[in-house]
Amino acid sequence: MTYQFTEINGTNIHYEMRGEGTAVVLIHAGIVNLNMWEPQMVPFAQQHRVLRYDLRGWGETVRPDVDFSHHGDLHDLLQKVGIEKASLVAVSYGGKIALDFALTYPQMVEKLVLVGPALGGYEWTDEETEKKDEAMEAAYDRGNRAASAELETQIWFDGPRRLPTQVNQVARQQIYDMVLHTHLLPEGLGEQIDIDPPAIGRLAEIAAPTLIIIGAEDVSDIHTIAGILQKNIPNLQQETMADTAHFPSIEKPADFNELVLSFLEE
């Protein structure tokens, strides 16, 4: 096991590797950090060489004032650790990165597992989520990071139809703590470079076998994105996990692990 840093394009990427076998890369959601994958590391590493890392600007990976791309960072990280081809398991904003990576470096992708993924070029439409997101940003701008983290947790962990008291409190606290850590991080000035044209118009190019996992309690735009992916990615299957929202890997880790590992072994 290694748990360390490596220099990539002006920053030090924080990562951990465990296990032996075919490579699996875990890409965290945009409100948390690599710690979200704690329930997956041991069971996945029993069968695979598993890499998780903090995206630039999250966790312990600093975002300095240099331009970058997340898919470029991932490419360089894989080269540094000696991985030529991997399956990508990615949540939310991590799903966007995984899709961008698969379109840019298709020869390096074995399989894709996209969990409540975002999608480059998609315009969000859910007004209720937008209102809560605006309230979250206002609290953040006032400097009330505890309040902004709580609202972010309500949006993404609780979901639109569940109260905070109706979810697993231990798992919720884990997500809240990671969200708060994210909200307390300094904001780097380096410009993020996205693929052009964006992924939404290029999904037919995705050749890797793909599994989409959606929490039944997730926000409506995530379900819409799943429908777009299902219509346009050629080799795709979808699973919906009941009683979970945006983080089924944390709410129902045993069921999630079984589902993903079975797909990776197909």
C-alpha cells in the first residue's frame, strides 16, 4: 500500500494505492474527497489494483495558479504509477471527468462505472435544487461554511424527498464532514480546461462497457442525465438503487460493492 503525493503539472496529487491485479481507479464527487471511498478500498483491493486520489483543488491536492484539466491530471497520474489501462468508477462530478477521460484517452479505459454522473455540456433544469444551491452559495459567501455544508449535504446526501432525520446519521455525518472540509479549502486561480466539444454530443464514441448506477432518491437532473447516457452510449446497462440518493457507495456499501465488482468481473 502507498499513500503519498506525486508532482503533476505544478501541484502534488494526493493518492493511495492498494492491491494487485487489474487496475481500478476511484474518482470522488465534487463536494467531498478521496475519503468517500473508504467502504470500497478493502473489498476492491482483494481483487484489483485500486487507486483513489484527491482531485486538484480537493482534499489534500492543492489547486495552484496554473491552467489544467482534470482528465489530463488523471492521465499523468496513471503514467506516474505505471497503469496503462484501468476501469474507472466515478461519482457525480467525477463521472464527468471519467467521461472526458474516456473520450480523450479511449485506449486507457477498460470499463466505466458512473454513479449519479454529471455530464459536460448538460444544462441543469431542476428549479428546486437550484434554489437550495443558491441558498448554499449565499451562506458560503457570508462565510458561514457550516451552514453552506449543511445545505450541500441536504441537496446531495438527503435528496429532494427525504428529511435529514430520515437517513443514516453516521453516513450523513461522514459526508457532511467532507463537504465542510471542501468548503474550507482555498480557491485556486488556475483555469480548468474542458474538452471541446463537450461530452454530451460525443457519447456514441464511448466504446468501453459502461454501468450507470443511480440512487432512486437523487435529484431529477441526475435521472435525466442517466437517460441521456442510456440513449447514446452503445454498450451500457443501468441499475437503480432504492433508498439512496447521490452516494449509494456510502449509504449501501455492501450492495454497491457487490454490484460494481460483479460488473468488473463480467
